[in-house]
Amino acid sequence: MRADLLAGPVEGLDEALEAVDAFDQALVAGLLRPQPAGTAGPTRLADAVLGTPLAAGVAEAAAKAAAGAAGEDHFVALAAARTALLGSVHDALLTRVDEAAGRQRGADVVPVAAGQPTANLLTAARAWLSDLARCGWQGLDHEVVSGAAEVVSAMLPDPSLRRLATLLDGFAAELAASCPGASLERFPLRRWGDLWSRGMLLTVPGAAVAPVTGTADGRLLPLGIDVTEHATAAQAQVHAVFEPADGSAPRLVRASVSVPKPDTVVGAGIWQLMRPHMSLLAAAGEGRSMDLTGMPVTAEGDLVWSDEHARPGEPAEAFATARVALPTATAPVTAPLDRHPARIAVPVFLEGYTTRTDDEGRLTFTVAGLDLVVDTDRIPAAGPLTPEAVAKSGACIGLIRWDAGSFGVQPLAVETTVRKKVTAVHAGAWAGGTTDKAGARAEKAATDAAKVLSERAGRLLRK
């Protein structure tokens, strides 16, 4: 990997982010009665998209917002402009990563989904988000925030609306925890701006549907597992190289599983909840390939996993895959709504680097003269990989990410020396089960907690 190509400024990036920040600042006071400083935000968005198909609609929306007369369609236009600017940042950064990795990216276009969700529920969601924009973060109160509850409840039973419902539910929970807004000294401007604009665009009929565009037949070679865990939910995303049976070029794919969980199930215990839904987890944990037949796959490279389309294959060591197959794999396209700098997570293989830990405990890889901050906070407690193992490593399979103005790396697996022997340590090594003492204790604790919760639930139902 030519890590040195990640260095240096990206033309136009700062200007695009400044326009986004100006609009996010305008949302603090709200757009119902915008103050002189607040009118600059929508105007900056309009200026930033001049010469694009969005220009006329965003210019009108900015003028209406400046007059305090913006309607729901105007808010959709402003959200689209903000999303487009962040999408341009995403594309510029991703081009830089592809150049550094020497990787080609697919030229396919993500097709427009067919089917339209229930229009009245989308309209209700858009109305609530519009009310948020009008009152602003400083004007938040429980009456405004609670308006999402009925909309979310009505959406959840419909699978086509569940994506938007989940976003609105989480967003409303964050806002409720921050009420009243007038008492807050600081606001998470970029995060709330992201949630607001994404929610607004997902109210456009058809925007939330991710169509399946084909099927995959061939061999799947896992690289590593990215684990995300919250108090009430957990997700595992397997990054892999797929070798088509027809002999065409290998490509990068992903397969994900998400599950709700009680807050008492933590660490390695989460694998018990996810294993029944995806046999790929066990294969990745055991260092084994999977043979796929007719597996549904989207244009973005996401496998819509179904165990009936997969069977265990031959052993496939992840570092061998990273050294041999990963450099030649093409990357998938990105759907328009997913073009955001925070979504960048590109699998790479690094070796020949030096490691350094500063006085604040931050770990850094120096690769070809470039310092890459290692995001040790993303190393899950559900596996044997630790920051100490990463610091002593000589090779790493990781995800290149971009945060706070610079590129960094999230380790998925490393090669390190244990008792004078090179050993691979994977974040997802316990996905299929473990004999490791720490992992076994965590699994047992999760089993006990699940039994207690099941008994309590049974008593409640009998009552």
C-alpha cells in the first residue's frame, strides 16, 4: 500500500465542510425566525451547489429559510444539498484511498429501487423533522421531541420503513436526553445535522429501499470482522474477498448481522445472539472459506446473507488472503445516500510499519513516512485482539477510515510475536466459539444472564 499517497490536502475539501458547518450552525437557533447570523448557513449551501442540478431548488429554499417561510419541500432541498456536499467529500477521500491501495472501483450505478412505502407515514416523519428545523436545537423541549413516538410506532411493523423508523427512534432518544435545548452549552452539530438530513431524505418515497441486484456464486474468503456494540444492540460485519465461480475479477464484499440484546450481555456473550443468524461468523472465526450458490448481493457489495445459499469450504487463512487476493480485488460502488466521510471503511493490508505510543496513550503506525492513528477504541471486547497486541504487531489487516480531518486505521487482525513465534490475533476469533479462558468466562456469564432474563420474561407473561 502506498500510504504516502494519503498525505497532503484534498482540493475543495475544507470549503465543502465549511459550508456544511455553516448550515449546521443555523440549525442551532432554528429556521422559523432566523437571526442574521443564521441566514448565512442556507445561503452558503446554495452557493456551494451552484452549477449543479440542485442549484435552483436550493437557492429558493435558502431564500425561504432566510425569510422564516421554508416549507417541508424546502427542508428536503437543503438536506439534499448538505448530503451532496458531504458526498463530494466522501468521493474525494475515497479516490485518495483507492490510489494508495492501488485498487479499482466498480463503475456500476446503484439502481433506483422499485416499490413505494406508505406515503402518509413518510409525510408524518417529514413533518416532525421540519418542526425540529424550525425550532432549532436551542428550542428543543419534550413536547416537540415526543412527536416522533407515534410515527415510529406506526413505521416499525413495515420492513420497508424500519430503516427510517430506527433512525428517528434513536435521534429522538438523543434529543430527549438533551432537553431542554436552551440549557445546553454545546451541541453535537455535525452529528445532529447528519441525522436530521439523512432522516429528511429517507422520507422521499423509495429512498430507503436497498434493492438486490444479483446473486453471487463462488468462494468467499473472510478478512476480518468489525464489531459494533451498544447497550441494546450489536452488529457484526464481515469484510471479505469474493472470488466468482466464472473466473472474473475478485471483489470486496460485506455481510452483516444485527441483533437486539439486553444490556447485561456484553463482550464475547454477544456472539451467542448472532451465531444462529449467520454461519459465516463461525467460518470467519475458524479461518475457513465459504462456498456460495445463488447468494443475493446488492450493487454496493452487501451480501443479503442466507445460510441456505452457503456451505463451509476449505481452510482460508485471512493473512494469506490479504497478501494474495486483497490487492487484486475491485471495490464496490457506494449508494448516493451512503456517500459520507464517516462511512469510509476500506479493507487494507499493512506491513513493514513501525509503532509508536505517545504520552496520551495514542497508538500510531508509521507507514512509508505517513503517520496513521490507530483507532484502538474500535477494538471490541468480544475478541482476543488488544491494543497491546496491535502495538507489538508487524502486519495488520484493517479498515482505513477518515475522522477529524485525517486518515486512520481500525485493526481487524494483526500478526504479532508470541513466545518467539509469529501469531495471528483476530478481533473476531471468538465468533464461532472459543476455548480461551477469558472468552469462555464471558460466554458463560452471557448464558447465565440470558437464562435469568428468560425466566423473568416467562413469569411476566404468565401473570
